[in-house]
Amino acid sequence: MSIRRLPEHLVNRIAAGEVVERPASALKELVENAIDAGAVRISIVLAQGGLGRIEVADDGCGMAKSEIALALERHATSKLPDDEIDQVTTLGFRGEALPSIASVARVTIESRVRGADGWSRIVDNGALAGEGPAALPPGTRVTVEELFARVPARRKFLRSERSEYAACLDVVKRLAMARPDIGFALEHDGRRTLSVQPNEDRPARVAALTDRELAGNSLAIDYARGPASLGGVAGLPTFNRGVADHQYLFVNGRPVKDRLLIGAVRAAYQDLLARDRHPVLALFIDLPGDEVDVNVHPAKTEVRFRDPGAIRGLIVGGLRHALDEAGHRSAQRPSASALGNWQPEPVRSPSFPLPTPGQAAVWDRHQHYSPQARAEPAVEAVPLAASYPLGVARGQVAATYIVAEAEDGLVLVDQHAAHERLVLERMRRAMANGGVARQALLLPEVVELDEPACDRIEARIAELEEMGLELERFGPRAILVRATPAMLGAGDVRGLIADLADELAAFDSALSLKEKLDLVAATMACHGSVRAGRLLSVAEMNALLREMEVTPHSGQCNHGRPTWVKLAHGDIEKLFGRK
Ligand SMILES: Nc1ncnc2c1ncn2[C@@H]1O[C@H](COP(=O)(O)OP(=O)(O)O)[C@@H](O)[C@H]1O
Ligand SMILES: [Mg+2]
């Protein structure tokens, strides 16, 4: 066996296997190069999900004729002038991308330095295929055609044009999010699919690339720990999604994919969201170059932190801090579609319009109620509303919703969801301070359950006592309840114990109830005094509103749904065509 040096074109093709997995990875390298070149605007044209054609044009510094040839050589880079790989501030630094791409596609580079003439060079699967003068504005245009056409093994592994396009779009979004100072335009098969202007502020850019509604439903993150800082925007828990795809992480301006993020985000939003719901967020970590190694992956999408625990702490701490500050905020405005349900339809009868289908839908759940909205005399002076974000209670609808008047609009509160949240937060505080206050029942109540259910409760008696429930086994098929959590008010004890027994059946017996406090609290709240379908007095309603205002996270229930919405005066005016 003799060792031989591999020829250059083979080395490049091997590197291409790592750097250029699919059209999106080639696109990523080209856009990164445009960013590194100082571009203000980058325009991207794709055909067939990038399989047909990828074109990236920028107005950056451009390359002189001799530099174009060099750029296509392996390990030739302008980005490490002093060999300090730890301190690299550009997205590229390996000098591998262009030669790798050019070894598996037909690549045309046209470039022009300001004040000089343009030049172009074509390399087809590693071989020079032509060069000559080129007419273009200052900057660079790189065109990649027939990617993998001569690498059938690779082409076989590509997915549909549609999913290759989706991956390309994701790449552009992430880079555009990292650099709100740069304008980006993307066209796919002749259709403009993304366009953002240069010099946006970061929250606006993130919202433009994820969801416009995010702007009004997110928190600004600004947090530091030691030498590391965390910025960006985090969606309110109520603004959640069914998939975790809308989470973006950047380290020193570089989009990265990192499992650490997912775990840390989950921890930060724990018990603000149901398990299968995910927040929308974009987080930017900045830290000194020697705290992170960006050279652990050929495509540079992964990084290694010197102290991963500290980074996790930074993310959890920063998010938690912002979420705690947000207090009672929820997704404040009803969603556009819910608001649409309020739009009146043309009046059917001159005097008494029937409820529109939309209106009926809003209250569908409660159609079995005969109308029972109660309006209380306006005992409190209206100016008082000004001092309370959630306003003063004006009435109750369907024995489920509190209607309150705030200075800037009409507030609707889901009393049960809100109460559930308050119970959880109160319990959490009380448990941190040694236990939940109990209220002894005048007469202990005997709750009959089947034997396994009683066994499950009995096994947790000590834990439940900390949560304010004083219980005793009472024969094989009953539990004696001596005291309930004072915060629940007089509730339905029997229902509570039966439900707890059911919940315990579903719990992993290795978990402590503290770890499942949200479920326990939710179960308790369901049987407390402020459940849905109970009439509340104005005093009770106001007490609930005031407590919500001072309770962290009261803007969403334990499942991440909003506990209240506000119809701003402006929205009300729109409904009536006054605006
Ligand atoms: N769009 C561009 N504008 C100006 N220079 C570019 C552009 N694309 C590539 N270059 C030059 O080509 C070199 C090689 O690019 P590349 O192979 O991606 O390696 P790297 O980005 O790691 O340096 C870069 O260092 C840069 O000098
Ligand atoms: Mg590069």
C-alpha cells in the first residue's frame, strides 16, 4: 500500500461533501460571503429550490481579477489576516466554500471593485471553463448552476424542490435576522418571497421574518451575566406555536443550531406553556471569542461553548427575568380573526338584527346558558379605572367572563383561566416559604374512591399536606379530608380529591408533585371557588383583577392561553366604523 497525495479536485470534492450538503448550504456560504464583503443589499434568485440555479448578488467590496482566481483556490481567504482564529469576526474564515461548491457545480463569479472594470470566471465541476470582462455594478454576483449534476450519489439524497426551497428560505431568514442593517430580497421561480429593507431595528426585523404580530406580543431581552450578554426578542407565552421551528439562536452574530437552546428555552417557559406548545423567539448571545469555538463544524452551524452551563444560565435567566417583568401581560389584543368575529354583518331586520354567525361562534361554548349577563351599578368612579391596567369590573357575562373598563379600552377576563394561574403562582410562592396555608373544614369530609385511587392518594399524603391539603386514609375505599388550601375558598372537595387521584394515575411515580405543581394547581383551581360558571360579585371580580395585576405570569393560564384580552378604544371605534 502506498500513500499518495490526493489531487486538488478530489480534495475539493471531499470538502464539498461536508460543506455543501444541499442547495441551502451552498446558498448559506454565498450569502455569508456577501455579508463579509460589507454589502448593504443582497439579492438572491433561486430556481427549482436551488437545484436549478442559485444566484447571489451583492453591493459589497468586490474582487479584483486576480482575487477571483484566488478565491476559487482551497484555503485561500482574506479573512484571517493575522492567523487569530479565536478572534474571527467574519462569518467565513476557512477558505473552503467557493472551491468546494465549484467542484460540484458550474459556478460563475462576476465581480467588480469600485472604480475598476468587472471580471468574470467560470469553473465547471472543478475545471476552468472560461473568463473575461464582465459588466456589472460594483460588487459581486455568484451563480451556481447544475448543483450535483455530476454527483448522482449526492443528488439522490436531496429532497423535493419544495423542501430544498424551504431550507433555503430558512437560511436567508436566519442571516437576515442576524443582520438587520442589511437589506435582503429573495426570489424563487420568478416570485418574490422575501424582502426586507436595510437599517431596520432588530425587533422589527425579527417580526418581519417570523410574524408581524410578534411585534406587539413579545418582550425585549437585554441581559448580561459576566462577560456574556443576551439580547433579542421573546414571544409572550400566549403567542405560542405548535412547533419549535420559530426559535432562532445567534452567537456573536452567527446563526447557529444548538440543542442547548431548545432545552434552555423549555426550562425558561416551563409551566407557562403546555408541553406541546413552543414560544417564538430570536436570541442573540454575545461573548468574548475565547469563550466559544466556531470552528467545530465545516458548515459553521454548530459552535462549542467553553462553559455550556453558563450559557444555559444566561438564556434561562434572561428569559425568566423578562417574563417575570412582564407580569400580567398577555397577548393583549384579540387576534385578527377573533376580532373579525365582532364585525357586524349587514343588518337583516331593521330593528332587531339576529346574532351573526360570528358572534354566535364566540360564545359557542356557552350556548346552553340563557342570557344572564349582569351589569352592576357603576359604584366606582370612572377615573379610578385609570390607575389599574386591567380596569374596574363592570359586569360578568355567561358566568365565565369578567367585563372590565380600563382607561384605554374594554377588558375581558376568562375568570377560570385567570384563577387557575393565580392559584399556581400563589402556591409556588407559598411553597417557597414553607407551605400553603390550610383552612380546616368545619366537618371533615369523607370522599369515597376505589381502592387503587385511595392508595395513590395515600402515597402522596405528605406532599399534598405541603400544598394545603390535610388528608387521611379512611378505610380501604375512602379518604378523609380535614383541611383544604385556604386560597381556594369553599370549593368542591369531593371533585378535587377524585380528580387528584386521576391525575396521580397519570403521573410518573418517580416525580415529586412539586415538579408537577402546575398540574396539581390546575386541578385544585378547577374545584376552587372561582371556576367557570360561577357568579361573582363586583368585589370578587375586582379582587381577582387586582391580584392579576401584581402576580407574575398572570397573563396566561397554565396552558399558555391568554387569561385576558383588551379591546382598545381604537379597536372598538373600528368596529363601529368610527375610524
Ligand atoms: N461576495 C464576495 N465579495 C467579495 N469577496 C468575496 C465574495 N465571496 C468570496 N469572496 C472572497 O473569496 C474568499 C474565499 O471565499 P470562501 O471560499 O467562501 O472562503 P471564506 O469565506 O472562508 O474566506 C473570501 O475570503 C473573500 O476574500
Ligand atoms: Mg465564505
